[in-house]
Amino acid sequence: MFREQMKSLEEKMGKTLQNLEGELSVLKAGRANPTMLDRIEVEYYGSMVPINQVGNVSTPEARVLMITPWEKSALKAIEKAINMSDLNINPNSDGQVIRLVVPELTEETRKNLVKIVGKKGEEAKIAIRAIRRDAIEKIKAMKNEISEDDVKKGEEDVQKKVDQYIKKVDEVLEEKEKEIMTV
């Protein structure tokens, strides 16, 4: 029973961590990163598909993203999707490829991004704590079936896992903040 609880706990916290990493990857840190485009979808043959499924995304320079569509007919649709996104970067097309030049960040913008990173990190920690609370409640609900020592051990195991994931969240945040503040 505990194994199932721990497996479920770890899956939920893993998803929370993945979600945080996904949200942070979209934030511009003054450098071009292909993951910035992951959430942008392009209308392609009547359906919405991720931008990386209609072309190759590369970073030829530190602040330049280059999108090479597999079909030239997709060029306009990709441009339109980028313009409609919240990236605030104008695409430059030469008829073959689209280039996105990521602007350098000002000190003020960097500090604001660090605040956003901290806020998203705190949201992830709150989600992990809620997962912990649910897991401990389930363990306590089983106290009629198991001994008090097992309940205590279960709670301690849950807390150890939670501490591991909180530490991972802190590491992800620290890495992103460092990336943002590096000029």
C-alpha cells in the first residue's frame, strides 16, 4: 500500500517539477533557446501543430533563433503564429528561413524576470506541499489497518521525498536566475 502511495506521490511531484521547468523555459533570458517556441502552435493543413513539427529550429548565434520550414508554404503561417504569440519578437523572413533576434535584456527586465521565476517556484512548492498533505491524509486514514509506527514511518518517507523535490525546485530556480542575470 505504501509503495503505491509513494509511487503516486513521486509521479505527481515529478509532473509539478516538469511543469515548472516548462514554464521557465519559455521565459526569455536574453539568449535564444529553441524551447522558447515550444508553446507556439502553427495552423498547418487545417490543424494546430507545434512549431517544431513544421520546421527545424536552430540557434546559429547566441541571440538568434532560425526556423527552417520543411515546406515553404508554411513560412507565412509560422510568421503569423509568432506575431500572435506573447514572445514580442518580430520574425524576419527571407523567403527561405525565419530569423528571430532575441533582444538583450535591461537590468530592470532581468530583475522582473527573476521575480517571476521566484513566484513560479513558490507556486510549484505550494503544489508539492499540497501533494504532501494529501499523501499524509491517506496514510492517516489507514491507521486502523496499520500500526502507529508504520504511520509515522510513512509520514517520514513522504517528508523525505517532499524535501528532495523542494530541493530540486530550488536548484531549477537558482539555475534559471543565474541564466537571467548573466549578461
